Amino acid sequence: MSDHATHNDKVRVGQVKEITSLSNPVIKDIRALSMKKHRDETGTFLAEGLKLVIDAIELGWSIRTLIYAKGQRGKDQVEKIAALTIARGGLVLEVSDKVLTAITRRDNPQAVIAVFEQKLAALEAVRMAPDDTWVALDRVRDPGNLGTIIRTADAAGAAGVMLIGDTVDPFSTETVRATMGSIFAVPLVRVSEAEFLAWSKKAEPLVVGSHLKGSVDYRSIGYKGRPVILLMGNEQQGLPDTLAKACGKLARIPQTGRADSLNLAIATGVMLFEARRHLLDLAEPAATGKTPS
Ligand code: SAM
């Protein structure tokens, strides 16, 4: 990332840079993260919101740049993450509202945002234990669907999400926003269809394909005590035969009414909460580490 200040921009004591100019090259670089090409080249992405940034750091994600609105200066939590970012060799920018609006392309931007290094898990490192559930998505196209699925996988206690074939970028701003922070909690694996097929043959999980022509009611499957992959089809084309053939079960969610199918994220949610029903208990909110509201 380039690092030249314009004449308007100052470096404050403690290595915090004050930036008000949209033409500052550092800001130009950060704005370019809205493009996949730039995210791929730099291996970074943008996340918005103080809570999200704190969670990400706590979960061990590497922060490259912390950006906050001028009004946040002196706030305890902001100063703490600023110090931590500097200690880890990152950059801290205190910016005007105009700059924040330009970076996030939103009228009411979050007051704290950050650039993080991307992180994906390797397929070879995936070891499935009984009752582990992974979601596998075939060529998912819609960023909102992917983000919602990552968030839902987190809420249902899934072990991770596999992205098969040519999928939308999980680190796009739209996907990251839709995950509501779960992008930092749910391991993601990228695989080709061939890699997925070879791996599932070897690892032997129960692969449940979610299919409009499935002959099995999704509620009748014995998920308990088994490692399970929930394999979901592409939004337009559904599951191709090559993947459907690799499934131990082809499950259908019974529908009534006029809709041909459910939205992919909704279908994934329905499947996930059924597959993990025996593991989810209202009486034990502490198991999620979160306080009930
Ligand atoms: N036109 C596509 C088709 O023919 O499969 C519709 C795909 S649907 C929008 C996206 C994915 O959601 C499907 O591939 C399937 O995995 C899942 N899905 C949606 N409705 C479902 C249902 N009633 N039963 C099982 N899976 C469903």
C-alpha cells in the first residue's frame, strides 16, 4: 500500500495519520478495495464497525489499517485498538467524515473501519468429527446470499463453509456486511468441484445434497453423531449431476404454494437448523459464548 501524505494531511504524535484529502494515495488504495482485483492483489479486505473490528482482532485476524472518524479520538476502545494496530505494524488513520463516506460509499458510514488480511482454511486441514457440520456451496453467485449463509452457519454452530467452483468473492464488502461479523468466526475453504469430490470420497462424511428433486424428506435423515456436509446448489441451476451423484442422500424441503423453490440462503438455514437440531438447546445460551438479549 502506498504511503505518501498530501500537504493537508498530518502525522499526529503516536503515529496516527490525520487525513482529510480524498486524493491521498493511502485513501485511494483503501477505496480500491471495493474491486475484487485489488482485494486479490493485496490479499486484504474491508470490515466496518467498531464491534466487528474488536471481534476480528480478538479472533486473531491481522489488521493492516485502522480508520476512524475524527470524533472517535480519545475514546477508550478506539485508542486501545489504535495502539494495538501500531504495535502490530499496522497503520492508523484519523479521517474526516467525507473520507469515511467515500471509502464506504455510504451516507451514514460506520465511525470505525479496518483493512484486514484475508484468510482461508485449507481443505487438507479439514478433519471432521462426529456432529461436525460443514455447508458446501456450489458456485454461489449472490454476495448477500453468501454473507447470510456464513452468518447462519455461525449461528447454527457449523464448523465452516466450503465454496465449490467459481463462486462470488467472500471478501467483497457486500458479503462481509451481510455476515454481520461472522466472516471472522466461520472457517472458509475454497475448492474446485474435482477437489471436493476427491476429498469427500476419502473423508467419508455423510453428504446430504439439498435438491428440488430429492426423494428424502430432510427431516427424516439421521444426522445425529455423524460428520455431515450439507451440499447446496447454485441459485439458477441447482446441483449438477456430478455433485448430486456424490451425495449419500438427496434431501428435499417439502413446499406448498406457488414458489418453485426456496431462496438458497433460506434453504441452507432450514437444512442447517434441522441437521443440528439435537445440538442446539435454548437452556444453554452460555454454550454460544453470547448473552441472551
Ligand atoms: N432453479 C434451481 C433448481 O432447479 O434447482 C433452483 C435453485 S434454488 C434457488 C437454490 C438451492 O437451494 C437449490 O439448489 C437447493 O440446494 C436449495 N433449495 C431450494 N429450495 C429447496 C427445496 N424445497 N428443497 C431442497 N433444496 C432446496
